[in-house]
Amino acid sequence: MPDTSTPKCPFEVIENPDQEAEQIAETTELTVKLIEKRYRPLRGVHPKSHGCVKATFTINPDIDPTLRVGLFAEPGKKFDAIIRFSNAATLVGPDIDNGKHGSRGMAIKVFDVGGDVLIEDNGQNNQDFLMINQPEFVFANAEDYLRLNRVLDRNDDVADGFFAPLLLLAPTTPEAVKQKIAAYVKAEDISPDDIKRIATTRRLVGTIQAKAVVTSVWQQYFSAAPFLFGADRVMKFSAKPSDIAAPTELPNPLTDNYLRDRLTEAMKKNEPYSFDFMVQVRNGANGLGIEDASSSWKEISTAAEPGYPFIKVAKITIPAPQPDIDAEANKAHCERLAFTPWHCLPEHQPIGSINRLRKSVYEASANHRLDDLPEH
């Protein structure tokens, strides 16, 4: 069983640690198994890359003193970084598949952050920020993600079976089909609360499939899951484009790899691209949704609850031109990079069920993949 131990966090509530450890171990094994069945040596998560670009990550000179924590402790400090843009789909395919869009990723590796990190990055002390283009994960916790992977393993990477319990509520579902689904629900011990989360996943997937991303560098990305912000606060983070002129329509004709094509085209120009790196910071444990990564924090206050707006703390700059983005050597270097939210300073420890799962799954995926890649 992999080591899933983490530093204690006062905001996390693990109802059954032994059960979760077993779920994480099984998911990790299934991840490696599915990689073998799909393709080697690509990633088990976000396998399709649009490209890696060099960048800088600069802490805002006027950052609020209350936000000078961890990586953000020194106003004006500048770090070298690299960014990988990608698709989140488990299989490598067209960027738009049968008219359906997909989740897109932005992974930032900030180099040489100083101090100790929770997991070293090939001997270096780097800070990784992994984001997707929606503020919620489609899976709430390790239990749901394991259930998905069991379905994918049994059904040749077809996820439809994960949503089968929702058909029990549909009046048009034939009785014979309902009986089979009911047997599956009983065998998997799927509770009414589980079915509610499955319904949330279905809703979020529908939102993603309807959302067009016209280019990687004109898109806001989100951490979705929560992280520590020092010892007594919690954050979510986001990267939002700033001062970028970008296309507003999908290309016509549409190519299978249009996101890579557009990123390559953007990196041939002379204008730099930039993002504002922002954080939502909260105190206390109530209502944080730490163990449910499909929940989000409202930015605008209402009569019922306060809002938590994103606050700018750093600037990400992608210099251009970078004409070698599509060169084979750059592609090979990009594939050898390993990203995990656990490449981080202790002040920014990943927290919650999905993040505890990611620690083991990302490590196993990277180790399995890198063993097969040629050295450069």
C-alpha cells in the first residue's frame, strides 16, 4: 500500500482513514493498469499536451501584508517558471470530440522557491500550481474517483456506467434495466448521498462539454481543490488572463489539435502574454467544503453568506516569441516534467480527499511514465 501519510491539517476531517487509504491504494493500482491498457508512456492524468512555455512568476510589489505567506512572502520577488497547457481527457483525441468540449489544464512549475518542500521535484525545491478551466472538480472525493476507475477498467474506458444509478429515477428506464442497476448499486454500496454526488458530477460534466475554449492563453483557470495558506487559513487560487489580445471564435476549419496550433501561433508573435495569479483566502473550517472538491466558494456576498473575491498576489508573464515550442526537443522536455500539487511549500499544503488521492496517484503515474521515457 502506498504511503498516503501527510502532515496533519486542522481543516481536514477523514471519517474513516483506513477505508480511504484502501481506496487510494486501489485507485493508484487501477491508474497504472489503465495507463498500460491505453498507451505508454503518456500521463495517466492530462495526457494530451498543447505545449510547454517558459514564464516568470513575480510576486506583486504591493501585495497586502496579510497575504505575504509562503511563496508570496517577499514583495517583488521574481521566479523562473514553466507552464504546461493540456487537455484533461483520459484518452488522447481531438480537442473537440463529436461536438463536445473538454476540461483544459494549466500547470505551473515555479522553480527554486527556497526552503523545504513537502516533496522534492527531482532533487529541486519547486512549487507546482495545477489548475483546470472550471472552479470545481467533477469528482467530490477519493471514493467517487475510485468508483469511476472501476467502471473504466471494466468497460474499456467508457464512463457511462458511473452515471447508471441516475437512471433509477428516470420513468422511461425499462424495469429490467432498473433491476440490473439496483443490483449494481447494492453491490457497490452506493448510498443516496452518493447518488446526489453522481448527479452533481453529471451536471458539471455537461457544463464542461458545452464550454468552448478558443485558445489556451485566453482562459481563466482554477485550483478547484483547497490548499493551506499558512497554518491557520485556507486558499483556492486562480490564473486569469490580463492584457491579452486573443481570438474570440473557434478556428474554421476546426482541426483536431487546434489548441496546440493556436498556442504555437501565439508563441511566434512578439507580444508577451500575462496572467494575474489570484487567491481566495478564508479563515475557519465551517462551510469550506474541504472534503468535497466539487464545491466552490462564492465570490460575491449575499444576505445568506459572505463572499470571497479573488485577490491578485502575483503576475505570470509568458515572454514571446518562443519559436521552439513545437520543436521535438521541447516536446520531449515537456513530457519529462512531472507535476503534482505536492511539489509545494508546507504553507501551501494540498488538503481534502481529492488532494490526498492525488499525492499517490500522481506519483505512481509519473514514476511509471518516466521509467519508459528516454533520457535527454
